[in-house]
Amino acid sequence: MKNKKRISVIMAVCVLLTAFFMAGCRSNEKQEPPVATSESVDSDIEEKDADTISLTEETAEKYMTQILESFLLQKDGSVSFNVPNPIPKSDGKNILLNITLYAQYRTGDGSSTTQNLLDNKMSWKGGETYTDKLDLQLGELERVFLRVAFPEVFEDNTWKDTYPAKYIELTAPFAYGEPIKVNDTENTITASQNGEQATINLTYANIADRQVTFMLPKGISLVSADKSIPNQEDDEFLLVTDEGNAVGGLLFMDLASGKEDLKNVIPSENKLPMQVYAGAVLPNHVQYENYQVQQYGETSAAATAVFSSQDLSLLGKEYDSAAEIPFANEKNVVLFYDYEKLPVFMQISFDKEAVPQTVCAEIARSIAVK
């Protein structure tokens, strides 16, 4: 009987231990899911952080610039831009991406009409590409305007820009098929030279950067304008020197007319096109004679001419009117324009004794723009 009791006690203890062990196992099994869930939540947070950009003035400015610089205008009127992913989000405020796009045309009767493609649209998805087409039947395209902003939208459906909006305004000549560089600084023109080839880099706000190249005579260098160099004209932006002595200069000036009037220019004609050069001739009392085209394209021409100017300081001293003042200070010049690619024309001038017209003609024929 004692042995049976001992066996019974042992068996009871074994049952209790087995029950306790199984309960512990089940307890451990129940604790595993929270651990896994915690790891999963951490992973989700990390993924969310990686795919989210907090909206700040810096991220807004960078994001708006990306949209503007992705904008493309094609010659057939097609327009497009990208909406990068992700769109920056604000914490606690209803701030949305807002985009406006419109085009302006000159109609046959000389008035203007506008085509609104996007009117403060705010329903955007990150990663999408917007495409549309201008209605070129409305008239001569004069202007394309694209504006990007991040306004806070209120309950009454009104809104106010949170940060300064950014925009591009394209005018003729249009850089078809080329991305726009958003430039918040002033226009810049820089020069460099490799051997006899000179390169001019032009950066104009919100139009494609351009590069003009041409060949210079041996022994002549292109340098930035420096008032310490003698014989430099006040209106020359870049100076051409030979052994430290000024022999001429280079400048850019705005085209005198809009694209509509420039279309009437015949680039191959040996006649100074006033639609291009009137802004230099009329206000500055200068003239160009013996205008000879050396190369030309559909919207461009490189020519040689003889430049001269009136000395207005003589007015009231030796002459009673400006019309009486003779033209003097003759220079041999190279003139170049391409109204499809550049909003300015280029003039390279040389002292007549230093560089003859035959050499100027060679320079004109070497000019290229891209």
C-alpha cells in the first residue's frame, strides 16, 4: 500500500510538472507575436520615413525647382513636366501642391488671348507626368507661364501661400525641347578661350543656357573687361587684347523687336536688319555701314560691317544739333544674332588698324551657337 501511495504521489507530481511546463510553453508562444509586431512596426516606420519628405521652406523650394526644371515645350505645342515622388507633406496643416499653367497668344488683329491649361490645380500624385498641348491655332505664341506653390487650404476653401511661390515665364525665342534652368540670380555672361577658339557662356533667367563659340586671330586673347587696361570702351563687356593692349571688345545687347517682327527679317540679305539692331543704333547715335552677311540660317546671320559713332560731347560746343555731329571712331565689327536661340545679339569690334575686314569675315564664318 505504501508503494502504491508513493507511486501515486510521484505520478501526481509528474502531472503537475507536465501541466506547469505546458502552460509555460503556451505562455511563451503568446509572447512571441508582440515581439514580431514591434519589429514590424519599426520596419513600417522606417519605410514611411524613407518615402516621406517633411515640408519646410528648403524642401519646398527644392521641390518646386525640380518641377519647373522638368518642364518641356516642344515646337508642335506639346508641354510636359514631372511631379517628383514623394510630394513633401506638412504636419498638422492642410498644405497642398498647387500648379498653374497658361499660354498667351497674339491674334491676327494684334490683340492677345489666353489658354488656361491648369488653373490652381491641387490634386497631384507623386511620380506622375503631366502632358498637354497648346492650341497654336489661337495665334502666335508669345508667352508660356508655369507657377508652382504650396498654399495652406482653409475650411472655407480659400488658400494662402505658405512659402514664396516659384515660376518660369517663357517668351520668344523659345528653347524648344530643352529643359529650363531656374535661375534666381542675374543674367551672367562668362568667357573662356582654348587656343584660338573663344567660348561665351550665357545664362539668362529661366531660359536654356547657351554657348557661343568662334575663332580669334592668333595672338589675340579674350578676357573679362578690366578698366585698368587702356583704350577700353565703356560699353564693352568683354575685352579682346593683343600683348596687353586693347584692340577691340565684345558686347551683347537685347534684340530690338519681338518674334512676330523678327520673322520679317531676311537673314541672307546684305542690309542691316533694324528689327535686330535698332536698340543699338537709335539711342546710342551709332551706325553700321557695309553690312555683309558671311553665314546665315533660317533665324540667324553672322555678318561684318564698319561701325562708327557720334561724339555727343561736342553738342553745344562745336555743333548746335546732334544731326550735325559727324560719325567717326570707325571700327571693323562682327555682328551675330539667332532670334530662335538668343534674346540678344553679339558684337565683336576691332580697331581697323589691328584687324582687317577679311579677318573679321573669317571670325563671322566660324561662329556657332548651341
